[in-house]
Amino acid sequence: MHQTNASPQNIVILTGAGISKESGLDTFRDADGIWSKVRLEDVATPEGFQRNPALVQDFYNDRRAQLDHADITPNPAHQALAHLEREWPGEVLIVTQNIDDLHERAGNRNLLHMHGELLKARCDSCSNLFQWAVELTVETPCPSCSQPGGMRPHVVWFGEMPLEMDRIYRMLEECSLFMSIGTSGNVYPAAGFVSHVRQMTTAHTVELNLEPSTGSTLFAQTIYGQASEVVPAYVEKILSEGLPG
Ligand code: BJW
């Protein structure tokens, strides 16, 4: 492990659907991605949910059930990030856009789900939040206030505010390394994090993705390949050599 006498260096890691692709979960914007099968306006907006709640509940019920399949497991990229969190002397924070639980299953504990979690549901009537592993329907009563019709997946749709933004921006402003893994850089505010880090800090910025993202030129370093290969290699490099620069 690389040792230093200076104060611990913090790492913020933004992850997107690409990190879970090799675990068997679809991305959104690749040719065979989720948005090639369903319209995002129908399933990922509050207006779509108002128009047809049953369609939206079914979409998330299917994805929740898929997470339970025995063959959906963390891949070497998730495992490498858990190893990094355990071994790195400073803070390692994962900010994931993903609603799956593969980072938790790999062992990461310092983790924010900025677009919500598939295994949680909340009640629009009383605002309570629940762990949720089973089907949700338009008739499901809230376990707390008993109202039917108010339960929805705990996910962030277009036009809704992503979660934990204050803590995320604070950590971005205090990091020495910002890594972006498996995200196409199309969705804000996540797509703007690299610019924020560059404006506010001297941190090193690196993109690890299958191909250049929309904002690839904003990164100081870019590494392209399958997440299961490039992420473990990068983690081993910084654990043995320290941060670049
Ligand atoms: C691999 C790989 C392998 C493949 N290895 N890599 C105009 C300008 C700027 C902003 C806006 C605008 N108009 C509207 C906005 C805001 C809007 C937005 O960004 N829209 C854009 C489309 C322009 N954003 C919002 O509305 C957000 N909220 C917000 O801004 O609040 C502020 C506000 C609110 C109200 C009033 C005023 C202000 C909310 C965004 C919510 C996004 N929700 C979703 C669905 C969540 C639940 C679910 O999962 O169903 O989140 S959409 C979807 O996209 C999902 C993802 O988290 C998100 C990002 O996708 P991601 O992860 O990048 O996936 P892909 O598929 O795009 O990319 C995968 C990448 O992996 C690819 O590059 C592959 O190459 C790569 N890859 N295999 C490595 N093996």
C-alpha cells in the first residue's frame, strides 16, 4: 500500500449503468439498452407515472425481480471498488446513479444512490420510506398510513431532484481524485460533476468506460475497456503507486 505523511486524500467515484453491464443488467443508451425497449417519457417521468401507474410499477417490478436472479452478482469492477474502500487510507465515496444493489453486495459501505434504490419504495401520502423486495401495485397500501394508491418506487425520474446533492457537492469539493465509471455523461447533474471538480479543486479526474462519454474531453485521463478489466487494474495501480500527479 502507498503510504504518505500528508492528510488523507479522498476519492469520489461516480458510477453508472456500464459498471453493472457485465453482471447482466442492461444499460440505458447502448443499442440494446433499456431506452431501446421502452420510452423514457413513459417510465421515468412523474408525468408518465400519473398517466399510467400500472405500466411504471410493472417496469420496476420486473427490474426488481431481475435483481433477485441467482446469476446477477457483483463483477470484478464492483469488487475492486470494495477493495479500494477497505484499503485506501482516506475516504472513498461511491456516488452511484444505479438503482441496483451490486455495490453493497460487493462490500462498499460509503455509498450514495443519487437516483434512488430499486429495493426501496415510498409513500407519496405520508412520505415514509420502506425496504421493498416484492411487487408493488397501484393498490398496494402503505405499511405506515394504510393509504392505497400512494406507493411508488424510490427512484429519481426526470424533472425530480436527485438525492443527497449537498453531501455529494461537499465531497466533490474535498476530493483529490474523481473517477467516473460506466456512464455515458448524458444525464445532469451527474454529467456536470467533472466540471465542478475541475473548477473547485486540483483533483485528478479520470474516466473509465467502454467508449468515450459525451464529456470525455473534460477528463485529465481516459481509459477505455470493459469495467471488469480496467477498474481492477486502475485500483491496483493507485493502491501501489498512489494518486497520479
Ligand atoms: C460500459 C460497459 C462495460 C457499457 N464496461 N462501460 C437540458 C440541459 C441540462 C439538463 C437538463 C436539460 N433538460 C433537462 C435536464 C435535466 C435532466 C437531464 O439531465 N436531462 C438530459 C437527458 C438532458 N435531469 C434531471 O431531470 C435530473 N434531475 C434534475 O436535474 O433535478 C434538478 C431539477 C429538478 C427539478 C427542477 C429543477 C431542477 C434527474 C435525472 C434522473 C435520471 N433518472 C434515470 C432513471 C432512474 C431510475 C431507473 O434506473 O430507472 O437514471 S434515467 C437513466 O439515466 C438512469 C441512469 O442513472 C441515468 C444515467 O445513465 P448512465 O448510467 O450513464 O447509463 P447509459 O446507458 O447512458 O451509459 C452507460 C455507459 O456505460 C455507456 O457509455 C457505455 O459505453 C458504457 N458501458 N458496457 C464499461 N462493460
